[in-house]
Amino acid sequence: MTELERTEIKENLDRIFNAVKDKNVTVVAATKTVDVERINYAIECGLRDVGENRVGELLEKYEHYDKRARVHFIGQLQRNKVKYIIDKVCLIHSVDSIPLADEIEKQARKHGIVMDVLVEVNIGREASKGGVMPEDLDEILDHIRSLEHVKVRGLMTIGPKIENVENKSHFFSKMSEIFIDISTKNVDNSNMDILSMGMSADYLEAVECGATMIRPGTALFGKRNYDIK
């Protein structure tokens, strides 16, 4: 890593932290395709939460992360891969089905842990994205609350791919309304304190609409080749 790259990471991280200063927002760096040296330098600069999209990539990097890192899984998770990450991550962001929740329960029970999760909501109703539809949210939340080794910590969404900032903010505001409505209900096995939304292109709008967690990647590490497998 060159000195210029180090400087850019430090400046980018400072810019992100300053943008959410005093707003009680957790910054989870999206680290897909980012090498461990760059991730660990960001941790040296104050980053604490990193989010991986792919199970294989997470496993390759896991032993090399700075020990201060809190590792999140933020991508679509297949049921047959839950067992590989259940004891390695602090939060799974993308629970979008009852069968997936049940598999997390099964694997967490084996390890004697309680796994914190977010339920992913497809707020833009996009066929290309995962997540439950808003009208189906109560069903999956009720089911997860019945599980002993899975705890709902909140909701996650990916903003729709639209250029108009006002339209995107509309979806984030709608998501925030859903989150507030659910989090004010007093129910067991639920501590709804996390609303994860907003990535590099839209985290400022997401924070203004009530996000408590953001997932910038390019804004921190620069453009990457997402075709790398």
C-alpha cells in the first residue's frame, strides 16, 4: 500500500466520521474485494466495524483482521453457509426468510451463542434485491422472536437505484417510519435499536432519515473491481 493510498483512506474515513458526528451512527465499512492491509489500516485510523458480503472472502480474511475489528455479514446469506460464519460475526444484516432464521438458530444453538440479526426489507420492491416485503415483515419478526438463539436487533435495507435524491429519501423515510413503529412495541426477544441503511452514494440521505448504521465502501476505499470472485 502506497503512502498516497494510506492518506486517501485516512482522509475518506475522517470525512465519513465527520459527516455523522454527534448523530450516534455506527460506520460499518463494506470491505468486499478490499485487501486486509487496507482494512487494517482503516482500523488503525479508528474504524471498528467491517462488513463482508461473501462467506468465502470473509473466511479467507478472518484470521488476518486486526483484532479490534468487529466483523459483520452484510451480503445475501445461503442457508448452507451459515455454519461457516456463525461463530465469526457479531451481526448478520440480511435475514430475509424464516428458513434462514431457523438455520441461524440451529447453528447458534450448536455453539451455545445468541446471534444478533437484522431483518432485510425490500423497501423499493426491486426484483433484483433480497429482503422481505414490508407487508410480510411482522410474520418473520414474530417467528424470530420465538427463537432462543437468535435476537432481532433491527432492520436493514438497500436503497433503490435511482438518481433523484428526493425520491431516494422518500424510501429511506418510509423505512424509518416502519422501524420506529416496530421498535416502539414492547415485545420479547427484540431490542430494535439498529436501522442499517445507506451506502457510499446515499449514506448522508439515510442518516438524515434516521439511519443508525451505514455501510460505505467506495467512499472509504475508492472504486473497486466487483467482478473479482
